[in-house]
Amino acid sequence: MSNAKRPDHAVLLESKQILDPEGHLNWSPDLPMEGWDGVTVRGSQVLALHFSDLAEAEDFEEYGVEAANDRLLLRGGCIPPTWGQLDALQVLCIDGTGLEGSIPPELGDCPELVGLQITENNVDAEIPPELGRCSKLCVLKLDCLEGQAGGTIPPELGNCAELEHLNLSAMALSGEVPPELANCSHLKTLTLRENDLTGAIPAELGALQELEVLDLNENQLIGPLPPSLGGNKPLRKLLVRHNDLTGSISESFGDCYALDTLAIAGSGLSGALPDELATRARPEASRAEDQAPTLAQMTTNESLAYVAAEWLDNSVVPLFVELGAMEPTFRIDAQRSERWPAPVTRDNPARVYVDDEPTLEATRSRQADEASLGM
């Protein structure tokens, strides 16, 4: 028996019935693979697979993502395990198409996989530990998967040394946050909101020197907010509302010069804000003053940069293909225009929005008392 590798088009044709039992896709041996729905190729190799029912195809075309169908429905289908044989696959994005089944562990055999996004589907919430073998994985977004409840965060994800964005929201995940995630030294966003996670927030996460967004909202986490998360770091958003934490907010968070959002309502934290944060705090009504320009006011490249930045706040779907490029990329190098707010620095720190008014009022009251006593 021959062990020769099969060509990519053969792998996709064989998997079509599993992915698309109702026959919506136009994949056919009579049509060049360049024209297949949701497929981006280079030569004879598949670089990206993108299927979405969240937006019409023309919404993606200006960003270089091609999709032949306006509303690409794959209801009743499953993610084929044979896709692990696609050696050049860099991006797999499946949004709201009605897929079922599970995430195949065979995807861990894709050596070039950079981005994996599966959202708004009926896929099971079990995360294969084998994904930890994807050494080039930069973005992993598994969000609102409504299949079989349960699952945990595999510690093996800590082996993804290039991981920058990890979003595992609303997946009914249980268990603890693995301290091994601290091994992902380039992690910029860690979003684990709306799960059933328990245990303490690992102090090891304080080793993430590039972390910008930490979203642990709506879990069952206990214990203190580790002071190690603070310090002279680029942390912009710290979201821990609706947990069972204890203690106060360490003075170390006053050194987070980029911090602009501190969501602590219902977190269990108590006491006053650190002095440095209190002086930078602002009410919710003032947030509009710091907003970036609307997409309509911006050039295409500026819009791409804005979309990339906004995804860090989980407000839009990430765009995986750079404008005018055939090869998928996650780094969009467009420069911000002068209409954008000035970048924050140690000398020009961000103003911080605090959603917990009792804590903010306690801080202001304490500062007023100290001022009246001449302290």
C-alpha cells in the first residue's frame, strides 16, 4: 500500500459530503480549486478555508476574502478529520454555518496553521489537546459553541509559543485556568468570559509581558486578584466582573499605564482603588471622548487597522487576509491617522473607566477625607 500524500483537492473532494451533506458547496473536479466556495489556494495547495453565515460575501471581498455564496449554510455537516492532511493550511474560519460534531484532534497535524476560528456553531465545546502541537498558531478563537456542554482548557495550549490571541468564550468550560498559558509569552488577549471556570486566577499569568486584554467576566473564580498581573505592562483591559474573588486591588495595577477599562462590578473585590488608578478614573459618559473615528471617516487601510484593533475587544470578527495579498496574515501594518487619540505612555497614561461605582466612590471619599486633613 502506498503512503504517498494525496493532493489537497482530493482531500477536500473526499470531505465534501461530511462537511456539506446538503450539497451547497460548488466543489467539483470539473471546476478549478481557485473557484471553490470558501477556499483560498496558492498553486495546488489550500492556504485558507473560510465559511460564514454571519455576513454576506461582499462584506469580506474588499478585504481579500473570497466567498461565492452570500449565505453559506452547512447545516448538519461536521469538520472533516482528513483536513489534518492539509500541510499548507494556515487559516480555518467557520462562523455560524450550523456545523455539528466535534473539533477533530487531527487539526493538530496542520504544521502551518496560524489561525483557527470556530464560532456560533453546534460543535461540541471539547478542545482537543492536540492543538498544542500547532507551533505556529497565532489566533485561536472558539466562541459560542452550542454542542455538547462541558470541556476544559487543555494545559497543552501552553505549548503554542506563538499564540497571541486566545478566545474561549461562552463554551460552558469548567475546571481551572491552566497556569501553563503563561508559557505563551506573546499572548496579547486572553478571553475566557461566560464559562464555569473555578479555582484561583493563576499568578503565573503575571509573566505575560505583552498581555493587553484579560477578560475573565462571568465565571466562578475565587481568591485574590494576583498583584503579579499589574506592574509596568501594556495591560489595557482587565475584566473580572461577576466572579467570587476576594480582597482588594493591589497598588501594582496603578503602574498599568495603558489600563483604560477596569470591570469589577460583582467580582467580590472590595476596598478603594489604588491612588494612581483613582486619579485617572472617569465616568462611563466620558468614554465617547476617547473613541476612534468611524469606519466611514477612514481610508481602507485605516479601517483594516481599526478592525484589527477592535477585535481585541471582541467586538468584530477578525479579518484573516490582508488587502491585496493572496497569503493570509494576521499582522496589518497600516499606520493610525492623526485623528486617532495619542498613544499612551508612562508620562501620558490612559484614563481608566471603572464599572464598579461603590468602589470608585469609596476611593473618591477617601481622597476627599485625606485632602481635608492636609494629608
